[in-house]
Amino acid sequence: MEAKADDGNVRDRLFDAARELIGTLGYTEMSHADLTAEVGIGRTTFYEHFSSKEDLLVQMVRRDLPPLVSELVDTVDGSLPPDERLMELARLMVEFVGTDHIGLILHTEVPHLSPQAQDEISQAHKVLALAFSATYREGVQSGIFKTVPPSLAGRMMEKMIMTGGQTVMDSADPPVDVGEIARCTAELVVSAFRVERE
């Protein structure tokens, strides 16, 4: 029983170390040696818990992302009209991508992972994808949003949000700039899909 608690503690410490090291070094530059040194374990102990650095990343995102995403979605008032709801979801997502280590990982590292790892990570933020798609569909049905093929709409929203998040990361003062960048990005997301009234 005690060994399992220690195992869980080692895994949690590896996850915490990985979040910090990815934030400072980046996933590609982070090595097994960096992780094991940060946690104070041997390389063999690392492989008792994870098959690879990618496996650690996937399991960390699968552990940490769902509660963050659920909290983000739950903060948006479901009674708002679809355009206002989409704006709020987009704003919150830009803030998350631009300021949280998990957001940074999603933006910068996921495209470099294996297809299987990308699929596992996409499952971890399914609640968010469903919130965006349901809001968009409701907006189309109520005549607020243009009809666009769903896969195109989803990719456009994702790229605009990720660009906003990257702009936050690249800014000289992210904590100061995040609010304006997130607001402007969210307005662009909504205006891209809103039906223009004559």
C-alpha cells in the first residue's frame, strides 16, 4: 500500500517537474535527465512510470486538462445568446492558452507529437470542443451565425484562438496584455461567423 502512495507521489512530482521544465525549456529541449534530476530519481524509476517523454506529456494533459476545461466552460452563462457565449468562450480560451503551462503545451507541442498522442490529448479537451460546436450550431439555427462546414468553422476558431494565445505569450508583458488581446481575438472570432445585417 505504501509503495503505491510513493508511486503516485513520484508520478505527481514528474508531472509537476514537466510542467515547469516545458514552461522554461520547451518540450523538445526537455530531456529525461532534466526530469529525473528535477525530481531526484534515476532513469530506471522514470521508466517504471512512463514509457517515454511523450507518454508522460499525454498522461499529464489527460490528468490536468479536463478539470481546467470543465471549469472554463462552467464559468460561461449558458443563458447568453450564442454570439455572446462564443465570445466569452473564445476570450477565456485565449487567456488560458496564453498564460497557463498546459495552454502553452497545447499550442506549441501537440502538433509535434505522434498521431496517437494527438488523438489522446484531443479527447482530454472534448468538453471544450463540444461547447464551441454546440454554441456555433445554436447560432446558425437562430440565424446569428453563417452556415460554414463544421470542420472549417472549428479549425478557424481554433487557429484564431491559438494565434491570440501565441500573441499573449510573445508580448512583453503577458499579464498586462492578456485582457486586451483576448477581448480582440474573441471579437474577431465572433465577427468571422456573424451574419451581417443590412
